[in-house]
Amino acid sequence: MVVTDHDALIAQQIPRLRRYARALTGDRAAADDLVQDTLERALSRFHLWRRGSDLRAWLFTIMHNIYVNQVRSLARHRNEALETEPDAEMPRGRDPDWLELRDLAGALARVPDEQRTVLLLVGLEQFTYDEAARILDIPIGTVMSRLSRGRERLRVLLGSETPVTSLKVVK
Amino acid sequence: MSGAPVTVADLHAYVDGLLPPSRAAEVEAYLAEHPEEAARVAAYRDQVQGLSREFNAVLDEPVPERLRGVTRRRPLARYAVVVGWIALGGVIGWQVHAYSTSRQAETASWARRAAVAHVVYSPEVRHPVEVGADQEAHLVAWLSKRLGTPLKVPGLGSLGYTLVGGRLLPGERGPVAQFMYQDGKGQRLTLYVRVNADESRETAFRFAQENSIGVFYWLDHKLGYALSGEIEKGELLRVANAIYKQLNP
């Protein structure tokens, strides 16, 4: 039965969708809600998946779209956290928050959403830059600059490094 | 070093293993001469490894039932069809025996909700209802309280259908009730009950159909009823009549 086939194909991807969602949201229940929404939307639109194309990338695309809509609806409340440059709010030296930030999950939560998304698609899920660009529907140059800013931000958060900007981002 | 100057993009691609070997060798040579950049690359590499260390455990967790359930809902194809059809505005496939006034359009939209509720819940194996027929008195009291008016659960035993139970659902204007019945072969019918905005109205049975799901719906003063099932139209009408008679003795 074709339906069973769809279900099994999609069900295989659940653990990886959960891993990504957990890292993205930092919260178990919120992550599983996101996965559930993703699965429901994917199943209702399964006819739109091009057989033979990468199912995992397709599912991540759906998840990303749902996540972006959720973030957008919350953006009013936390606008300031989305695109703040490190220097503006970075605790330095002996700030009591500082120790907590050394933990990776905590630091990740302080990276702006759009950078964290790229960090995770590339670093955790091992998508190529090209695949990440297609999932996020952005140019590959934007993937590179977000990756670059995200990793640098994370490095600063984790290691109290001064951002290094001696190299050009693109050739 | 014969290649192009090393860029930040090269450093990331090096960390991510996405450089061709010749270019990777050039980056390595560059890093050997630039300890500050080498430290940065090492930090990025630690991040990537850290992400796996931190989150790979999720892969080994048992998948929660609510997620496994999503890919097991039956019958899926029909569910997808109905959802798609709602999205399209629900025109195609419906033969609503009614005048096309806005009032009747509204009526059709709640009958459609009833059909969707039928499609969503009737295939459930483990959780078809919130309160089972074994607690019928509690079920009726609870749903009556939530709908704000006394409800009656029609008995359909003489037609071969026994009550499975019921649940509370969100309707267009407030809570609605769904009662589920099944026959000896597991064929299920659902009766969707809502509170009408206009208590004075009473209508004849109307019929709507999408693929295999038929819905008879009618307004009976305070309450509106929609009976959905995948049975032959004549039999569905027989059940609808029996319900109407029991509610209006």
C-alpha cells in the first residue's frame, strides 16, 4: 500500500528531525511540537514531494518554514535578540552569567536564530552549503556569511575571544 | 602555495570537509603559517564536534508516541484529500442540497467541520474518544455542561450501532461534541453536535458528500446535528432518521 510506504519513509527521518529541532529550540517539548507540525504538514502534502529527490532536505525545508512562522509571530516580543551584534551585549570577564555561557547549548541559544539555523544544518546535520541554501531559500553567499558570523559569535560566547576580522568573507 | 588567497569561506569549508583535497592542502599550508587563524579553525572544529556530542543522544531516544502516531493515522490518503479540499474552499465534490444563501453556506461549513472531525478521529485505534461509553452518564453530563445545554445520546442499538464514546472539539463559535458509534464490523459513524446561533431554526435533512464520506446534517432549534459515515447513503439516512425521532419523541 502506497500510504504505508509514505509513512515508513517519513517515520525513518523522525530521529534526525528531533535532534535538529531540539538543538534549534533548546526545549524538548517545543522541539517535539515542531516535529509534530512538520510531520503533519509533510503527510498532508506528500504528493508535492518529488520522488527521488532528497526526502530529508524536503522535511527540513518544511520544518524551517514552520519554525520561521513561529519565530515571526514571537518576534514582536523578542525583537532585540534577533540581530544584535556580539559587542553590544557580550558579557566580558567576570560577569556571573559568563560561566553558564560556556556550555554549548546555552551559548547556542544566544546566537541569533538565522545564524543558529545555518550552524545546525551544516555542523550538526551535515548538509552542504548548497543544500542549506535550498532548504532556507537564501543565496549561498548568505549561508556563508551567516555561518561565518554564527561560528564567530559562538566562539566568542564559548571562549571569550575577540572577534577576528582580518580575512575577507568572500574572494 | 600556488592557489588563490585563503578566504573565510575556505576556512569554513575546510572545517566542514567540503574542500577538494588540493585546496585543503593549500589551506593547511596557510594555517601552518598563521597560528591565529589556525586557532580559529580549531575552535570551529570543536564547535562542530561539540554539537554532535551535545545532541546525538536525541537520535537514540525512543520516539514519543505522539510523533509515531502521526505517521500511523489511518486512512491517510483520505485525510490528505479532505485537508486539501478544505484548503481549496470546499467547493469541489460537495453537493449541498440547499439554496446558495450565506446562511446556508455557513451551514455547509459546519457540516464540513463535522466531516473533517469524522475523518480525523474515526480511524483512531487507541484513542478514538476522550470518554468511553462505559462512562456514558459522565460523558453526557460533561458535554452538556461544556455546550451549555442538555444533550442526549441517541441509542442506535436497534440499527446495529453501539456507542464508542465521545469527545469535545472546538467549533466555529465554541465547543462542539462528537459522539462515535460502531457496528459489529468496526464501521464507524460520528454524530457532531453544535449549539446553533439561531434557536428558532429547524431544517430538513441536507446531504453532503466527499469521496466516500457522507454527511447528513440538520438544525433542530437549539442544536445542530451532523451525522458522518462511510456507509451507503440510504443507510446513513436511516440512521439519521432514527436519531431525529429519538431526539423528538
